[in-house]
Amino acid sequence: MRVLSASATILYVIPAEEELHWLALIMVPGVGPRTVAQLLSRFKSPVEVFRAAADEIEDCGVSGSTARTIASGCTFEDAVGQQEKLRAEDAVLITLRDSIYPARLREIYDPPPVLFARGRTELLATVMIGVVGTRRPTTYGIAATTRLSSDLASAQITIVSGMARGIDTAAHKAALEATGNTVAVFGCGIDLVYPAENRRLAATIAEKGLVLSELPMSTPPYPQNFPVRNRIVSGMSAGILVVEGAQYSGSGITARLAMDQQREVFAVPGNITSKMSWGPNLLIKQGAKLVQEWNDVVVELQPEDRKKLVAATQRQLGLESFEPSGASQGVPGETVSPQAKLARELLGKIPVDAPVHLDALMESLLHVSPSEVIAALFELELEGAVRQLPGKNFVKVW
């Protein structure tokens, strides 16, 4: 059995023999996601695939040459090399059959059979939004990406992108600066970095977030890898946010993939005279949700995703025991800070469907000073639990 080192956030265990067979299977030339799916529909596991005769493998719709290559087991040497590189990078292999494999990604037409991962694999179970855009953004594009990614990350949404230059890089950096979560999907092996100037960013994401790729270790960043990579960004996300991009840009490809995968598509409107605004503006014309602030994204999420965000926000604020009625059940022996108690009271007085004015909140909390109420509201707003409307009115976000 193989276990991640103590430096990893969680322990992940996989039988070494099973891992070796998965690696050997994906290393066979000509074997992609659809071929693996065909083989696994006939055989129970990669172990059973390699135990089968060439003619049995060929009966699954695999070409004769590929079937003979699989039956010969000649890729096991490469698989051993991949295992060694995984260990050297303190990385793990996540297979399509593993419970931590992203549930949404498993549902797409051609889910990657394996994911090479380095970092916090628990992020695969969080609510994710893909943020994509041009590699040559305008000042406006960078500003919009930074603000929206930061706000979404503060609302406990994991920001997913491809760590390319421009919008991708801005999205990852904004999430990290907001002490939020981010996942980078590489178009090369996770032991490489492309572009090279993002080496420090990649190291930070591997430490505080998660780095993913379906490509074997040390795979170079070939141009054809990136359009294929985009289906993972959209596939594992609840929706895709397009900030800037030309009409036929990579972000446009990702948006179309998201539509095919029945994901939400969001777009930030731009200057009609800028060619970088053509892509998102066209998406809006075609039905994408126009985004001006982070809550424009949240309100379109599925109920189960919004419940996850509520739970994550409450955990961060120490409000797990909060009841809408205002009752606090608490945990025996738990010490609750005055600020957390005040936050509980405030959340109990702010409904989801009707705004409450600041003066009304202060009048209902006469046992604390106005400055304490304002400070608590500010913290709740930063954490994404409440939203301030014009006229000093507040409403609970979810």
C-alpha cells in the first residue's frame, strides 16, 4: 500500500499493484478515455484487462495492434517509472473508480481515466467554478478577474483554472490572496510548469491548493494538450466564468464544452470596441448569465451546492451550531467568542428574502455598541454570509 507523506493535507491510500496497472494501461499508445471506458465495461479492472488475451481485448472494439500491445504488458516498465516520479513529487494517482474522483467530472462524455494530483485532494469535493479568459487581458479584464475570483473564493467557492498567462494566473492569485481555495489543471505533467514564469505560483498552489493533470508525469506542454485539458476545467466545475476572450479563443472552447456538459455559463460584459470583449459579449447574447458581482454566480448554483457553501461558511465562522430561530445549541465545553455570538444573533435577525436596515439591526441589539454591530456585519459580508444592498440594507445571502 502507498500512503502520502505527513506533509500532505490528507492521507490517500491506493494498492501499489492496482496503481501500477492503471498507469500501464494509460501508457499504451492509442489508449484514451473512450478506449479505457470500453475496456472497463467488459473487464472489472485494469488488472483484468492485462490478464485477458489479445483477441478478448480486440472484441471490445480495440484495434488489433493496440490489443496486442496491451496483452504484451510492455508498458509496465514505463508505469514503474511513473510511480517513481509520483513518489518523488509527493503526488498521488486518482483513478476513475476512486471515491475522491470529482463527481461532476465522472459524468462527462469522456472523463479522464486517471488524475495525477499534488496538494489538497479534499478540494475535489468542494463547489468549484472555472474562471477562464484570454492570455492577453486588458487592465479591465485583470481587475474584473481579481475582484470576482477573490469574492467567490471568500464565499467558499474553489476557483479552477488552467494557470495560463493572463486571466488564469490572475484568478489563481486572487483566490490565494483571499486565503481561498484554488485548483490548477495543467496541460502538461504536474512535475513541469508552463509557462515557466508561473513556477512560484505553481509551488504555492501545490502547497495551499491542488495541482491536477490527466497527463503522465513529465509530459511536455504540447499545444494540443490545452484544448483537451479545458474539458476537465469545465467538467469538474458547477459553472464557467468567462472574463475576456476573442471570438475563437480557448475560453470560448471551454464555454462550449461547459454548455455540452450542462454546466452554467457566466460572462463578464466588456467594452464593445475591444476585441477581447467579443467572446463574453457573444456568450451573453447566446444566453450566458451576465455577471457584475460574485452573487450573480452564486444565485444560479444548484440548491445542493448552495447548501455546501452555507455549511462551509458556518464552519469558517464557528457557527456550526447556529439555528435560524436564533437558538444556539452549542457543543458542551465549547468556548464561543463574543464576536461569534454577535454574528449568530445578527444572522438570526437577517432573513434571506427581505432586507433589514442597519438602524433596525442596531435597535434590536442594544446590548452592544453600534461599532460592534458594524464590525460584525463587515466580517459576515467578507465571509459571504450576508450582502449589503443600497441604503445600508442587509440580506442573508443564501
